[in-house]
Amino acid sequence: MPSEETPSPARTAGPQPAQDRNAGLPLDTGWVAATRVNRPAAERHVAGLAARRPADPATEAVWLLRAVGLIDLTTLSGDDTPGRVRRLCAKARNPLRADLRAALGAGRVTTAAVCVYHEMIAPARAALEGSGLPVAAVSTGFPAGLSPFSTRLAEIEASVAAGAAEIDIVISRRHVLLGDWQALYDEVAAFRAACGPAHIKAILATGELGTLTNVARASLVAMMAGADFIKTSTGKEPVNATLPVGLTMCRMIRAYREATGIDVGFKPAGGISTATDALDWLGLVGEELGPRWQEPALFRFGASSLLGAIERRLDEIAFGAGNTPRRHAPG
């Protein structure tokens, strides 16, 4: 977790070792039914994360450089254009200015991936050619997930055929709210099969699931069905990634690993917009899951504005707070 102990250097650009796929398990409804979460206890636990952030600016900078390399840099707007996506990909390839990297003693850093709608896969792939960075595509009627089932499967298959290496799917929230775990399992398993070689990230839309117990159970069922990552949110819900939700999902990942030996990744998304947010999430996954979940094979931030906030904080550390306004555009 972020602390006064300096971590290993931030990830440098280039392809990363592929994480083994999650083969899944038969649905175990007994395990699902036995899963419960105490919300007040979860809230008390995460309240202490702020006290465990690194106090030394040099150590903070190293952790923030690490965080940059964990970002799925994202644009999911109705007015996306190939030009906007090319600019996003250029930022993903070189997310920090050369003078800032030099001042911090950092090598070349990239983000973890670029995440777009299906229509923007081709320009993203072209812009990222030779970088080793994967393109992730949101799918299955994102963000509501209410398209006909056959359409959602076809959308996954089309995005994989277009070259997306990672597919972020959305579950049908009603299956969770109705406690229909077989339906949720069958849905995610079908989505995983449609992904073929592409890694599948299951978006639970946790802000719409009602309780942390539902979040825990949905996490478990998605992993049983073969999800390679579980992800908090689409970023479009009124409530997106929160630390109590993150704690709940991390503990289900840990329980699944203890039962199966399989490592499943975690992606918080939505509402993560400050450098201190990044430190808190890195601290959470480090405490709950260990240092392997502070690497892009098993952890991602889904974010659009986080990178700018981290760059501004790194600028303050490297050059002093008084220099920051002239180096960054307002807002």
C-alpha cells in the first residue's frame, strides 16, 4: 500500500505480460447465499485510508507515477470523433511532459490502455500502433445493458473482430435485484464465450445494486462465470466507485482466489478524479490483495480526468505549487 516505503519504479511503456484467464466455476448458489456484508464495518475500515497515505512528497510522486500506468484512459461521449480519439491515444502514449518526467527521474511512462466505444476502435488501434497498448471497448448496450441479448452478443463479437483486446461488458442489474443468480451467471458466461481471446471486464454498476451484500454476491457470480476483471461502474450512474464498494469487491476477489487459486482483476471507475483518490485506491488494493494488484495486469483505473489531476500534483511536487497554473490549462 502507499506508505513511506518507496515502491518499485513506475511501469515503463511497452507490452505487459498477459494475465492468465479466469476459467470460472460452476455456479455455487450456497456460497452466494452465505455471502453477506456489514456496511458500517466496511465504512469504518475505509475511513482510515487517508491516514495511511504517503506523507513524503518524493514517495507520493513514485506512487502517482505508478497510478498513471494503471489508467484506462477513456472517452465515452456521444460526440467522440476520430480526431479526439487520436489525441487521447497520443496522451496515452506520452501522458506526462518530458520536462516533468526528467525532474522526477522517471523513464517513459504510458497509461495501461485506451477505452472507447466500438465505432472508435479502428482509429484507436491505428493511433496506438507499435505502442503495445491495448484498446478496450465498452459493449453489451453500455451503459444500461438493456439491448436485446442477441444484439449484445453480436456487439462483443464485432468489437473483438475489430481488434479490441479487452471488452468491458455491463450486467443486467435486474438479475441482481431479483436474486436470479442463475440468470446472471448464464449471461456473463455467454458474454465471456463471445469475447473469445479478449479479456472480459464485468461492470456491475454497483450504484444501482442497492446493498453491499448485492455487490458482493454479484462480484462472486461474475467471477464464477469467468470474468477476468470485475469493475465497479459505467461512470454514468449517479453513484459510481466508492471505497466501501471497492473493499467489498476486493474481499470477494480474495475469497475467490483462496478458493480457486485464480487471480481476478479489479477496476474502479467513475468519480475517481484526484491524486488523493488514486492513492486511496492503491492503498486499498495493496492492503486487501497485495502488490500484484498494483500492476496493470490486475488493476485499472477507469478514468478520464484523473490523469490531469495526477499531472498537476506531480508538477507541484517537481516544480512547486506556484508554477502549476502556467503549465496547465484552467479547469
